Amino acid sequence: MQVKVTSNAKKVEAALKKKGKDIDKGMKRALSRTALAGINIIEDRTDAGIGYKGGAFKPYSEKYNAFRRGKGRGSNVDLQFTGRMLGSMTSKADRKKATIFFTRAEESKKAAMNNKTRPFFGFNRKEEKQLANVFFKAIL
């Protein structure tokens, strides 16, 4: 059996350059979609009371639980007393990277303190694979 492959190198080169430009244009959009998916992952996992390193969050102290009950809140550890901290999470993207951050300094401080005792701001390997799938679907 004989296989013969012929190509027009100039046409192939032109097609690759065009595809490269299309990929460059789609990078910002793909990274933006990936960051938004990342925010959703963090919010959903945190609502369930699970940290990104696995396992349930460390329980609230008795004193803080009493304070929460006094304000009509439950003892479910979901890092949401008012909802402002997670609500201020947003993202921005350019052609090279996407960043997830908190829009308000006060909420950013809360997040940093919460993240020390109950790590929620990050992704495990499974979630990183989910984000990679979102990115590749958006780029293609």
C-alpha cells in the first residue's frame, strides 16, 4: 500500500497564521469564562461547607455560634453571615491571564482571615481539570 501526501506549504502556513490570530482573539474570552466558572466553583463548594483541600470546614467557636444564633443565623459553616464577602468576588482577564479577586478591601480582608482557618479560595486537582475543560471548550 502506498500513501502519497501532497500539500501546498504556503496555504498551510497562511491557514495556521489565521488560526493563530483567531486563537489570540478568543483567549481573553476563554480566560474570562474560565475565571467565572472558577468563581462558581468556589461559591458552590463554600455553600456546601467544604474547603478546596477537601473535607468540611472547621466548626465555628461556641462564642461565634452563640453570636450567629442571636442574629438568627444557623450554625452551618458556610462563611456567609451577610453574603457580602462571596458576593464581592469577581474576575478580570486579558489575553494572558485571568484573576479572581474581591472588589472591596473590607471583604478581601475577611476572605484572607477566613482562608487561614478554613481554606476556601483555591482549587483542587479535580476542579483544575474542570476549569481546563471550560477553557478548552471556550477557546475552540
